[in-house]
Amino acid sequence: MKIKAAVMREVNRPVSIEDVDVAAPGPDEVLVKTVACGVCHSDLHTVHGGIAAPLPTVLGHEPAGIVLEVGERVRNVAPGDHVIACTSMFCGACPQCVQGWPHLCTDRGACRRGEGEAPRLSRGSELIHPYADLAGFAEAMLLHSRAVVKIDKDIPLDRAALVGCAVTTGVGAALNSAQVTPGSTVAVFGAGGVGISVIQGARIAGARQIIAIDLNDAKLATALKFGATDTINPANADPVKTVKKMTRGGADFAFEVVGLPKLLEQAFYCLAPRGTAVLVGAIASGQSVTLNPGHFFQEKRIIGCMMGSNRFTVDAPHYLDLYRQGRLDLDSMVTRTAPLEGLNEAFRAMEAGEVTRTVLTFN
């Protein structure tokens, strides 16, 4: 099957729209017609080289679509089903999976094609790598069945796509990773798509104060619409001192959502005693964080967050229930939609801070 896809061939170069060949589904695979795919900062980090990826690769990891064909062993979806795909595919047999932490699966290679098998994506004799095992910036995706979850057909797919990454990561960071408590105070460093999702997760959890911190005033105004109670622009005020003043002693929870060591340090320092800082952003490999160890005597802690500590097959339908109930706003997160050919412009708009989320849509 021949499709159009966005192929990244070099770091710091525009992606190109090319014809790519997709193989037929194997016994455990699902062929999905892509209907929508959100444009995530991780894709942009990869273009800039901050996240390493084998090249050439088809980017995109926040997709939703309709099942076209399934392999003989697939039981969780069928042709015609609407699905979301997530990079948190899992083997189901490693120690992390069997203990209930499939997002930390240590053998995701079991869900990939083995040596000697034809690649899922190719261009003639050239191997094309599917980014994050998904390759969502394409007209169709060939996926392992454990990378997809069936959703109800009344959910618009250009909204449901956001649950594939931004919402699962951000809402999950608040509800699953940090377990934000009712009545607590929260600081969120970064008000992009994932940061907005953290803010929504904290609001759903019942936090009484949610402080959004960003250098972009337009993003701060948007954050207020999603549940932030206060905002700080670090260009105008020291975020650590201001958070401590606003919260009368420090935040109970602080989230770093950008991927900058300095912001993780600030998230840690703005905490109240026994507070929790959560690293959600992807800090580039090789960078380091420096902390004053005396703060740990206040029993502060830093935890990591991998994709919102998700159990995707369970969490995704739950998040869509919250959307139906009006408690999780996906509609307002979609700032723009664009065709596949608009991907490079979507990257520019994201870098300029003009959008919460651009969603690519396919006919």
C-alpha cells in the first residue's frame, strides 16, 4: 500500500512529504487509516536533534484513525473501529508489565518486526523507521495491536488524537504520577499543550490553586481558561519567590513541562516542605541538574514521569468520559488544523508559541 508521509531525513532540516510503502498487517498488527494527528513538541525536539531517532523516520505520535485491516491474532479491534494510538505499547510479559506498569515495559521490541521480516515502512529498498513505533504523520499506520485502543465513534477523532500523547502525559502526570490531592497548591512550569493538560489534570483532581508559569503572555491567558488560578511571567518576577509568596510557603506539587534543567531546579526550589516536583519535559541527553542538597532535609522529592504513568487501554477511555462530561476540555486545545503539507508551518507556529495544539487532518 502506498501512502503519503512526512519523512525526516536530516536534523535541523524541514521534513519532506514523500510516497512511502506500508506492508500488509502481520498476525498481531493493525492497519489504520489516519484521520488526525496532533503535532507535539517531542516531534520538534527530534527535528532539532534534542531527541535522537534513527533516520530516515516518519514523525508523528499523537494519532487517531479508523481500522482498515487486522492480523489473524488481533482481538482488541476490528475493521471499522475508531482507535487512538499511543507510543506506550507493551509486551505484556516483562516484570513491569505484569506488575501493572505497562508504560515502563522493558521489552517493547517484542512488539516490533524481527530481523529478517519485511519492514513496516519502506521506500523501494530503503528502510523507513516509524517514529515512536507509530509514524502518525502519514495517511495510514501499521501498528502492533497493543499500540491501539478502541474508542466510541461519537468522539471526534481530531479531539481524541490529543489523548494519544499530550492529554495522557499531562493529565496523567497530575492524576497518576504525582497524585495531586484535593485542596493542594500546584505550580506548572510551561503552558504548552502538555502544560495545559497538567493544569486540567490538577483542576480535575481538586487542587485549590494552580499557578501557570511561562514567558509567553498569550499562553498564560490561555492557561487561565483551562483552570489556572494565577500566572507568572518569569520575565517580570522571580518564579520561585513569587510561587512561595502566592502559596504562603511553597507549592505542594510543581511540574516541569518544558525540558530545561533550570526549570526543574526552580520547580524543586518553589516547593513547600514535603512537596513533590515532577519532571514531565524531555531534558536533552547530556544535560544535568544541580540542586542544593539541604532542601532534601525538608523531605522534598523529585519524581520522573513517563507518559503520565499511563495504563493506556484503561486511561484513554476514562479521559474521553471526562471530555463527554465537560470536565476535560479537548475542543479548546485544538488551536489550528492543517493538512499533512502544513507540518513545517505547524512546527514554526509551535516554536513561536502561537498555538496550544495544531492537529493535522487527513481526508
